Amino acid sequence: MERLPGLRDFYPEPLPHTDVWSADARQYIFDKWRTTAKRYGFREYDGPPLEPLELFTTKSGAEIVGQLYNFEDKGGRQISLRPEMTPTLARMVAAHERNYKKPIKWFAIPQLFRYEKQQKGRLREHFQFNADLIGETDPAADAELIALVIDTLRAFGLTHEDFVIRLSSRNAWQDFYQAGGGELAHEYAFFQIIDKLERASPEESETKLAALGFSVAAVNAFIEAGKPTAELESILNNLAARGLREFIKIDYQVIRGLAYYTGVVFEAFDRKGEFRAIAGGGRYNNLVKLISGGKVDLAALGFGMGDVVLLELLKARGLMPKFDSPMDVFVVIEDEALRNISLKMVHDLRAANFAVEYPLTPAKADKQLKRAQELKVRFTVRAENDAYVRIRNAKTRDEVVTGIAGVANHLS
């Protein structure tokens, strides 16, 4: 029986096949995400993988249903596997925001599902590092979040030569549109054209822009000038003070979710242009109010960083460590009369935070030692009698005999 298309199996390394994914690599990525987020004062939260379908259609419109794993449950409710985490966050914050001091700084590592066509860097499920900052309107919050993106990627060994944060602003485009005499009623249509500028032909973009009183030349000139607004300048100065300015580029081609983001937006890309966006986010000041039906109005911003593209990038740059998972100790049981004493030693060593293996059933000593080599243990330990044990360093082959009660201290 095979797994469903677009979903993944995660195996411990060494991997048995190229068509499976590494559970060790996944945990390595999760650990880096968690460690960096906590250094920035973000607290971890989580929510259910199943949500009311209405939660996602409220945020993104009915057209999103075609991208979801949605169904009617046995209670007659229309529900969906979560395709993103931010609507859940907005629901949770709206319900209990009075219990938390502002700004709220939370992160999560959810598994997300979308029923979409599979392509490079995009599957039907992925894990995603989400970090959000709620209840602060000052651009200092935007800078804090962008710094978290940068330091998260740096935690994997990536440098400014490997990736760049493309920084933009919906407000900058609104100023450009209004200065050019654009009508408010057609502003959304204008943003749609800008959003598809890199994918559409110049002729198609020219025709659509001309209908709104603009030209591709004027739009490209604005993008190429890359002049930061006062808001973006404040963010750049903040990041420069941290020594992170070299990671940032003003790029007004980045506009992101049209009906969702309300201000500063950004995306992280590898500088060689080999992969999809590594991360992306921005301000969404209206979402909490929308999800709460107008009862709670809090400014918010956040980003998402998926594991699929990140893993591809780390592999391409040779930055994934080897996952040998060596054990600390193998307890050899050569004399079955000493099994109970050996089991007590195994348990005591594990309680002292050592990773310990031993033969579950009687086996010849050479077979046990072969297993110890396969596990790449640091030490073998063998009970000599009920009072003494022999410890051998697997690397140096030095041996020492010590009292059974002092094994943990000696290994430490």
C-alpha cells in the first residue's frame, strides 16, 4: 500500500530510498526554528489541524476551497485541514487577547495541507515555521520580525551571500497609484497587475495598465529606483543598527497576498535564484478584526518559512550535517547471570541522560560488539561481577575498571 500523492514519509537516516524524507533532518530544522524564536522572546502555541471551513473562506474568499482538503464531518459540519496557520492564530488571539500583555509574540511549527498541483519546492503538505507579532503598529516591530527571519536562516549557516530579504510596502504602491491619478475603485485591479508583472508578458501588462492610466515604463522606473518610504527607511535603519543591512534589498516587485497584507511585505530568496521563496510575510492589520467579526481590532504582522524549500537550499549549499545518531554507551552482557545487574546499570545510565543500548536477548559477545560498532557508541560497559564494571573507550580503546555505582560519574 502506497502513501497518497504529495505527502511524505519520514525515515530515520540512513535513508532506505531517495523517494523518502529524513526524520533527522526535519528534527534538525525544527530545533533551529525553536531555538532562534525563543531567543527573540517568542512563545510557542498550536491549534487543531482541523478547522471550520468558514475560517479560511472568511480570510481568503470562497475561491480558496478549490485548494483545500475539505469535507463534511459526521456532525454535518463543513471543515478543512488547515492550509495555513494565521487564521487559527487570529481566532485564538481574538478569543483570549485580554489575557496576554501586548505585543504578543508567538510562534508555531504546524503541518499544513493544500490540495494543489505538485511542483518543485511545493507539495500537498509541508511543515512551516510561523512567527507573528500582534498588537504593535510601529515599524520597529517589522524590523524585529525581519531580523528573526535573517537570524533563523543564519542559524543554519547561510550568509548574506546565500540569501536576500526583498523588502516592499503596499503603502508605497498606494502612494504611487494615487500620485499617478489612479481611482480608488480600480486600486485592487492595479495591485493584481503588479502582482503578476513578473509572470505576465510585457504586452499584456501594458494593455492592462494603460486602461488604468499607467504604463509599464513608469511602473518599472518606480521599481528600479527602489526609493524607500519613511516607513521602510525606519526599518532599514533599525536593521542596520543590528549589523543586518547587507541582507536587505528594497524590491517593490514584492507585493504578496492582495486581499490580506496591509503594509510592509517581504520575501526571502536565495541569491542564485534557484528556488522558490524561502520565507515570506508582512503586515495584516485587518485580519484579527475580520475573524472576530469586528469585536477585536489588533495590528498584526508575521511570516512563514516552509521546510521543503529550506531543506533543498541547505542541501544545495552543503549545509546539512550528517545524522549518524551515535549512542553513548552499549552495555555488553556476556554473562547472563549478570543480566539483572546490567539492566539496573542501563536504567541508571539512561536516568543520567546517557543514550544506552544493550542486547535484549542472549547473544555472543562478538555479535554484541559488532552491534556496538554499528551504533557508533562512545563507550562499551561490561559488568565484571556484582560490584565492578569494565569501561572501554571505543575510539582510544583505553579501558578502566570501576565500581558499578560510579559508572555515570566516570563516563561524565
